[in-house]
Amino acid sequence: MDETKMAAVRRAKARFSTLMPKGIDVVGVGIGLKGADPALKVNLGTAPKDVSILPKMIDGVPVLYDYVGKITKR
């Protein structure tokens, strides 16, 4: 995998919390793939009422959202 692209995703991950609107139920943030390229992967506990407020890109890095529900300890 291209290290330059991975470095960009790591920087986007570090900036993510400052760009996410308040009140969004984020339960996890990691790195995933969009096609063959790395992307920021965000797991949400619930879908927001207005998904248009979610950033689709951070500094040129695509952001993927997955609604995973509440995460609990087993």
C-alpha cells in the first residue's frame, strides 16, 4: 500500500474529532479501504437525522461510515 496515502489517512484520523459535528454517535474510528485506496472508516452507533452534515472527505481523504449499533462489553 502507498505509504504517502496511508500517512494522509493517519493525519485525517488525527483531525477527525475536530471536524465531526457535535452530537454524532461515533463508536469507533479506524482505517479501511475504498476500492484499492485507504480511507478513514467511522463506525456510528446510530445514524444522524441529517447525514448531509457528516464530512465526506477530510483533507482529500475519503470518509466511510458504517452504522454498527451500540458496542457493549461481552
